[in-house]
Amino acid sequence: MPRQKHSNSIYALILAGGTGTRLWPRSRRDRPKQLLPLISTRTMLQETTDRILPIIPADHIFVVTNEGFVETAREQLPDLPAKNIISEPEGHGTAPSIGLGGLYIEKLDPAAVMLSLHADHYIEKADAFRQALLAAAQVARQGCLVTLGIKPNQPETGYGYIQRGELIETLGDQPVFRVARFLEKPDEAAAIRFVESGEYYWNSGIFAWRIRTLWEEYARYQPRLFKQLRTIGRDLGTRRGRATMARVWSKIANETIDVGIMERSQRVAALPIDVGWSDVGSWATLLDLLPGNRENNVVVGEHVGVDTLSSLIYSPQRLVATVGLKDIIVVDTEDAILVCPKSRAQEVRHIVETLKQQSKHKYL
């Protein structure tokens, strides 16, 4: 693939602090899904970085992750400067995390355009995705907060939606719409209406904005968080930096960028894209994404099956034998086994909650 010209004014922030509870028992507290090779031999964090390197140089890519994952992230991304792996003492939602990353990028280039991505997304059409990011950056330079909306191919109830407003402009064959509203995860009837109307997109959580625009909206809609971030920013890189970070971060409220900023701002634009996107939110997603055999089974590891159809058998370490399964997920790890219907894959997070309640911390 020919290497595209770098745009020196574009920086990327990859959010890599999630826990991935719906992918238990493979995803654990000390090694969450973004640090695992679930789709290929590369981890999801590595794949996310690989995907944008053709348009953004390594020293313009930053990662925000939990304090305990910093060294692992640095090991997985040796081409990134070590200082570009940013540690947050504890998770408080995407609004503080994105703001923290913005402080680091601002010190390098106050006029920068910043892309915000998640470390656990799957993108089938990488080149089309890169072109969409460059288009989003172009719109962001006009003072918009830009979100990439995914054209839905089914009435999905597990995603939030974006309703488009009027057409703002067209960049080549890429339309840009004003966002009319954000909607939370709908019931099935509403999801069907959304898809049939053609006016709604899945909310990918992938954004572009100028740093200056972002700060203006933080100041307007999250003034307390904005003040806290500026306090951290003043001491960033100084001897007082760690102490200030610890003191301020402990008082930051949990807030998502969607609820805290995007749903309130009057400057939000949407670029609809169709790039084979998935947030890899559950084992059922892997069953849909990975290639199946002639029985439509997705097998990672070794499997012997009798009358086993449309099931996921994930066992990298030992043989799994099954009889009479259909639409079932089986995940085998060194110390735990998960078995559940594909239709209930989202409920795996309740297993993690139960383990916490029963103080079975060694399985977390």
C-alpha cells in the first residue's frame, strides 16, 4: 500500500482504558480486550495504531490508558515515543480522558486538529476509514465537532444513534450533515424505524475537532472539568505535575464526551461512513466477524464437533469437543470456561459482577 503524505497538523488520541467485561474470561482486569489479539495476531491496540499510521506519524499518536497498562502499551507500541503513552490514575469517563490527551497535544501544537478513537474497534475497510478521517479533519478545521456516523445495516439495539439534520456540504462524494440529535440505545421497534428512515446512524464514538474548539465547548458545557484540566495542564511536564495530577484527578466527576459535550453542543457535524465497523463489544460480535467453516462455526484453537452449527469455539490452549450445539459460544481459558447462547452474549458482564459480589477476585 503506498504511504500517504502526513498531515502535520493532525494528531490522534487513542482511548485504551476500558475493561471489556463482556469478553470475559479472555478479557481480564490486568489484560483487557484492547491489549489482546482477538481478531488477528496483532492486539486491538496495535491494529488501531497500524490503521492510522499511513496518515499520521507515530510521534503524533497518543494513547490514554489506565496506570497499570502503561508499560504493556509501550511494549506493544515501540514506535511511539514513550511519553505519548499517557497514564490516568483511574477511569472517570471519556470526557476527562479526552481532555487529558488534549493537554498533551496542545503543548506540541495549539492549532492542531485532534482525532479521538477507541482502541477496541474493528474496521474492515481501512483505506476508506483513513479517507473519512482526513475528511473529518477538514470539516473540523471549520470549527465543528465532527462525529463519524456508521450507516446501519440492521436494527441494532446495542448502539446509540445519531439523527442527521440538514446537509452542510459535500467533500468529493462525502456528505457532511449537521447533527439534529443523539439518541440512547433504542428498543427494537424504534431501531427498526431508525434504519428504515435512512436518517439515523450508529454513534461510533470516533471524533475530530480542533483543540481550540474542544476547549471552547468544555468551557461552555463542562466549566468545572475545564478548570480542573487547565490546572493539570499548567503543571504538566514540571516537578509539580504528578502531585497536581493526583490531587485534581481524584476529584474529577465521571462524564462521557457524548453526554457532557456532544449532545449539548450546537457545532456538531456528522460524516456518514460505511467501512465495516464494529466495536467488538461481545463474543457474539467475534462470531459475526471472524470467518466460519462449512458448518458456520468460528473456531480459534482445536475443535471436534458433532452436529455443531453456527457456534464460536474459542480455545487457543486445548481441544474442545462439542455435540449438538447451535448458536452457542464456548470460551475456554486456563482457569475458566464460558458457555452461553449467542443471543445472550451481552449478559456476560453480569458474570463479572457476580464474581465481584462473591469476592472471587482471582477470576477477574
